[in-house]
Amino acid sequence: MPEKIKLCIIGIGNAASALIQGIEYYRSGSNNGGLLRPTLAGYHISDIQIVGAVDISDKKVGKNVSEAICENPLEIFVDFHNNFNVPVVMGSILDGVINETEKSINPGKQTPINMAEYFKSTETEIVLCLLPSGADKAVRYYANEALKAGCAFINTTPVKIATDEELTKKFYDAGLPIIGDDLQDQFGATILHKMILQQMIDRGIDIKESYALDVGGGAESLNTIYRTRETKREIKSKSVAGALNIDAPIVAGTSDWVEFLGNNRNTMLWIVGKGFLGSQIIMDIKIQTEDGPNGGSVLADIIRATKVAINQGAAGSIDEISAYGFKNPPKYPKNPAEASKDLANFILGIKKEE
Ligand SMILES: NC(=O)c1ccc[n+]([C@@H]2O[C@H](COP(=O)([O-])OP(=O)(O)OC[C@H]3O[C@@H](n4cnc5c(N)ncnc54)[C@H](O)[C@@H]3O)[C@@H](O)[C@H]2O)c1
């Protein structure tokens, strides 16, 4: 039996809910449907042990983590059998809340706990940051507290953390992995967009223009609209065009927030290409995904791969993990297949040739 992976989650929102439910849902090992990797380096998803949970919402702080996740729009798919007896503690609000999210979050008035001490007392190995998009100060604060406490740090938000050379060097010097930035979904518009464009290029089609614009109903879409629309647009567009080396206008981003969509996201994909004799090919596709669950399986892989990095004594930016699971990694992979291969080699201890 492999040892447990001791994880502390910052931000008990929809993505945290999906991960926590996934640990329970797949615990028996009899159903692996929806998982990218049932086991990774011998670790099963249920080897992830939640030892700490941090939020600032009055609706969540003080509750057991399996009760706190019920406050999110994402539905509850599993029965918890007292497996998550971890109370959510009060973090530092900093820039975690904006006017538009204040009512739904309802920030608590409690004094924030000493975070580095909390990580130490819970024996946290990995800190997983699931804060809202645009909470730059808060994400940076938790990264520095993780560093102080000697924990690896995973940043799923678009805030520049793993792509910040100064911070990455500090983690390297401390012998700790730092992974990010901006989580890549298991099967969302970014992956679909890249796959279709890659196929068209491979079939000799000249891509002329393309966009992927989404509308979502979660707090995350609200944060994107009000705080990180431009950054997200830059990251998503670069993630598609950069990976494929296309010299045509490619636009990808979030265009609006529609509350009744809840945790769902609708993305409209538009592609125009020219084939033989300049003949036109036009594609107009819509994909609907559920935000939280769409990140769950990738999160499970990244957490287990980060544990492998810890076991190997790897420190600083772990490019193979970031390129596999994130939209804005320090080093872009050529394509998703190369990213998966590099991750598999990393897990086996095979170094990537530069
Ligand atoms: N599929 C995915 O879920 C996916 C994909 C890509 C990126 N991400 C990233 O994951 C992050 C989380 O997404 P989400 O949908 O769970 O967001 P969410 O808005 O549902 O949850 C965020 C949580 O953070 C809490 N919070 C706010 N400020 C805080 C602070 N200072 N300290 C502690 N907690 C604080 C909020 O109360 C809330 O519970 C986002 O940055 C998003 O960009 C998620």
C-alpha cells in the first residue's frame, strides 16, 4: 500500500468539491469511468488524503469539508461515510472577494489563522490553491506560506506563480516543487479547439481564423469577467495558437456570465479554413461542460505526480507536470500527446532531453 498524499486545499469552491467527491466516488476502485489515470505511480485517487481545508466564506468556515462543499452550485453526487472529518479553517481574505461575489461568498469575520503553522500542524505535504481568478495577492500569500512551511505548491489559478522566476527560484532553493499556472480541463473547449485545428493542419488545411468564446454561470466566470478577462483571453489564445504554431487570428476567452447556467459552461467554437483550390471549410460547434468535474481528474493526476516529484527530490518548476496539466506552464509542450508522454517519462524517472 503506498503512503497517503497529505493535501491541504485553499478555496473550497466548485473545483474542490469535484476533487473531494471524486476521492469518495472512486474509492472502491470498481468504477474507473471518467478517470484519466486510475493509478499513477501506484497511487490511486483515494490515496489523496485531505488533511487541511481553508476558506473565508461564513457558509463554509467551521463546517466539515464534506458539508462545506454543499454550499457550492455543483451538485453532490456521492454519499460521504465520515471519511472527511476535516473542519474548514479561516484564511486571509486579501483580494479573494470583489463586490460582485461578496453576497454569494459572504466573507466571515473570524481572525485568520497562522497559515504556515497550520500547514505544519496538519503535516501538509502539498498545498493546492483553488482560489478565484484574479486573487493575485491571496494566491501569492498562500504560496509564500507554503514555502515557509516546507510544502509543495500547486496553483490552478491564472495568477503567475509557476511562471514567476523569482518565486520558482525560492522553491528550488528550498527543495520544493512548484506547479502551475491555470488548470487545463480534462476535456474542454481548449483541448477540443487544439485537436480540431491540429487535424486540419495535418490534413493540409490553411487555417484562416478561429475563436472559442464561452459563457458560464459559476463564480469563476464572474471573476473572469470582472478581473481577468484580458489575462484569461491572452492565456487561452496563447495556449491554442502557441501549441500549434498557427499564423492566423485565434481568439479564445470568456465573454459573459449567465447565472442560471450554474456550474456549466457553454463554449462556441468557430473555425474557418481553406482547402484545395482555396475551397472554404467552416465549422461552428457548441460544447457544454460542467466546470468543477472537468478539472477533477486532471487535479488528481497533478497531485499524484507532485507526490512523485517530492519522492524524487525534484525542486522548483517541474515542467513536465505543469505542461501536462496547465494552460500557462513555464514551458509549452508541442502538443497534448507530447505533454502526456513527458509526464509518463517523468514518473518513470526518465529525464527530458533539452
Ligand atoms: N475546471 C475547473 O474547475 C478549473 C479549470 C481551470 C482553472 N480553474 C481554476 O480553479 C480556481 C477555482 O475555481 P472554482 O470554480 O472552484 O472557484 P469558486 O469560485 O467556486 O471557489 C473559490 C473558493 O475560494 C474561496 N476564497 C475566496 N477568497 C479566499 C481566500 N482569500 N482564502 C481562502 N479561500 C478563499 C471562496 O469562498 C470559494 O469557496 C479558479 O482560479 C479557476 O480559474 C478551475
